[in-house]
Amino acid sequence: MNHNEYKQMIPLSLYSELSEEKQKQLLAHLDSCEECRTELEQQKKIMKLMTDHKNLEVNKELLLFFF
């Protein structure tokens, strides 16, 4: 498997969408790849930001301004 394929597996891993075998392969790759570990941490932060703010209320006046 090439490096880009592992990078594409990261978000699938975060959403528990990988098979057990693919998850093991990704974890083994992460042990030796700093770039992918960094990518994983960045995606975890993005996911946290998205879930922390999913219940925000939209300001209707602001919407009217843009539409």
C-alpha cells in the first residue's frame, strides 16, 4: 500500500469505517510515519471542533444580510 492510501484511511479510521485488517495496517504505518501521525492529530482536532459546534444557533439577522 502506498503512502497516499494510508492518508486516505485516516478519516475512515476516525469514523470506525475500516475493517479490522485495514485498521491494523494503518496503525502499523502510523508507528513509522510522522507525517501521517501529524495528519491524524490534525484531523482529530478538526473533528473535535466540528462536534463541539454542531449545535450552534444561526443568527437570523446575519443570514438576512447575506441572502
